[in-house]
Amino acid sequence: MRSKNILDEISDGKLYDIGDMVKADTGGCTGCSDCCKDVGDLVVLTPFDVNEIVNFLGVSFDELLGDKIVLRETNKISLPYLKMQDKNKYCSFLNKEGRCTIHSKRPNICRLFPLGRVYKGDDFKYFLQIGNCPKDNLQEVKVESWLGIDNYDENKKFILEWHKFIKALTFRLK
């Protein structure tokens, strides 16, 4: 099974639940925004992410299209992605100091880093990505604290339903 081999290559080999401790705490990322560079193909936005961003900024989705968000076709489905800017390909929501202007409402995928998600049946687990965060000596933190998601159970239910929907739609469009 290829996905297991890939997971072994990019992770610490463990799967984590929301209540587990994981060495993911960067200590605030002070002066660093490496994980916000050249990741445009990875940061697909869910409807929840888009809703949070537009409400936080007080703008419409259409106002973000082109400048901050780009639509990309994946498996015949057009989905919104964070747009990368300039030759350095930094996230369009970074300010000149390299800080996230939507940090409190950042997308779920951004909120996870350096964790990732792997889906298993009707559930998912978290894994710790290795070699992607330049910070040394990441500290242990509870997964729940690291994510900092209000209404986690509702958020998880939505993520699972969205994943199921996209998977089914992709299958039907083949």
C-alpha cells in the first residue's frame, strides 16, 4: 500500500488523536514563516475556511479571488486554494514582516502544521511531519491545544463530511 510507505517517509511513524501529546509546538514561530512559502498546491480551502476568512476580513469571496485566493481544477472539480505571491511564492495573507494577517481564522490545513491528517475509513488521525519545520527542539503539546479549534467535534464532523463529499464527487466525475 503506497500511502503507508509515503506516510512512513514523511512522518515520525505514529498516528495521534486529539488528546495525545506530540512534539509539534514551535514556540510561536517567532521570525519564521517558512511553512507559508511555496505551498499553494497544498492549501486547498474548505467552505468553512472560506467562510471564516471572508467574515473575518469583512469582504466577499469574489473580492479575494485573484489576489488572495485562486480557483484550481483538480479531478474535474474547481476548488479554492490560497494564492502564493511574488517570486518567493509567499502566502498572499502574509504581511511585510512575514506574519499571518488571518492567523486567528487561518485555514484548517495551516492550523495543523507541522501535523498532517490521514483519513482511515470514516475517521482521521494526525501525524507529525518530519523535516518540514526548520525550528529545532519542537516541544510536546496536546494535539487539541496545538490546533486551537473552537467546537472541535463540529469541525471534525464537517471535515469528514467534506472529505467524503469530495471523494464521492471525484469518483462520479471519473
